[in-house]
Amino acid sequence: MIVDGRRLWIDSHIHVRGWSEDGQGPRDFSVDDIMRVMDADAARLVWITSYSFPGIRAINADPAKGVPWANEGQLGLVQEAPAGRIFGSIAVHPAALNESLVAIELYAGEHGFVQVGEVLGYSMGFELDSQAMVKIARKAGEFGVPVQCHVSTAGQQDGEQMRQTISLARMAPEAQIIAAHAIGGRNSYTHITAAQVYFEMGGRNLWLEIRDFNTREWVRAAVERLGAERLIAGTDWIARGQPPFPPYGILFPHESADENPYPCTVASLEGFLRESGCSEQDISRIAAENSIALFGLEGRVPAAL
């Protein structure tokens, strides 16, 4: 999708602090600092952000208090951003089930957040397919927002997080489930195979994020075995510390463009898709079309030409 001569590129997996690192007040940078990163690229970037530190620490310490606190911080960022450029994700935790359900109603229903997540079961001490998570996923389904579940790119070689993610998708078929950063680490083939089996058994509510576009063999396998219509961009870009922030397109977890093995631009990521065998239609789907449909962004992002 091309908008005013620029590639429309929607990234579903961006971490930006909603509050300052000490947790005592607003973040110590402005939305203008974030927009400078987005506007530096030749593509038309749209980001879906979720909480980062100190939100993770706050939720871990006290889920009932941390969930609303983290969501409030993201709301400030979303409201300050130019229209159609930054959308929010809803923080949840099954140990704070009531607070999580209320958050979905408030932030999806009233404030236009487009995603639940990133759901970090592995680091927060719960399983992604617990009964409480099923209730959260079903509530998300009521409001038409997908649930973004962390799956390990490398840390769990047995694929346990992917197993839990697909189990959640099976247990809550009315919900849309995203396997976050599924493509990019050494678990990629495990994730692709698990998703392929789920699709072949009739599952239709699962999408996979591409984190590392330069892993061409894995991207090619995902497109060939799952179809481009099941893939979205989710690079896990993180605003670490204070500005200047790393450029968009940097390979996780690098913090400096000098460390990156390729130029930090959407053009590089688009090029990797072509080198992986993607057609122009495949690229348009992965870059924007799938996300517009999945996150309900019709009319909320610039119209494509």
C-alpha cells in the first residue's frame, strides 16, 4: 500500500515507556522525540505501542494496581501523537482479572486502543492458556481487538510459549490471537510448523509477527507454508532510556545503528521480503493490509493509493 508516494508500514510491536523510569511521573521524553524517529524513515510509519519498563515492574509487583497504571501511561502517549500514527495496546494480567476486563472495556471501548498485549506470561509467572486468560481473550474478542502473546524466539527451544498461544487460540475461537515475534529467532521453524498444523486442523484466528526480516529462509518458509495473509510486522522496537533513540528498522536487541548489519530503514526490511520471494501483493499484505484488517484501522490510517 502506497500513501502519497510512500510505503505504508504498520508495526504492531513497539515498546515505549508511558511513565518515567523511576515511576514517579511522566516519561522523561516527549512524543516529539518518538515522531522524529518515525518521520526519519522514507516510509509512512504507523506504530502500535505497548508498555515497557517501568510498566512491567509495576505489573509484576502488584497486578491490580500495575495494570491501570501502565494503561494510563500509554493513553497519554497515544493522545499526544498525531492522528493515525500511534495506537495503543492494553496491559492485562490474569492475576488482576477484573482490572484487566475493565481495562479492555475502557481502553478498547472508549479510547480506541487496538490490541491487548504484549502478554508476557513467561516473565510474569502465568500460562497463556489459563482459564483467566481465556476470559481476557473472549472479552477482547467482544471488542474486536486481538491478543498479542509473547512467544520465545530462542529462550524456550521446546516451543512451550507457542504451544500455550495456540492453545489459547483454540480455547477462545472468538478471539484473534497474535504470536508475537514468532519469526526471527532459532525457534522460527517450530513456530511455523505449529501454526501450519493449527491451520490445517481448521484454526483461523492466529497471526504471526515477523521480528527479524533479514532471516530470509525463515520468512520464506512462513510465507510458503502459512501464506502472507497470516503475517504482520512486529519488530519489537524499544525506546531504551532517553533520546536519541535508535532508528526504526534496527535489529533487536541492538541499540546503535553502527552495530546493525544492514541500514536501519523500512526499505531494508522491504528488500528482505523481496529476497525471501515475496510478491508485491505479499509485501503490501505484510506491511499494512493484514494489520489494517486485524486491528480495525480502516478509516483510522491514511487511505492508500
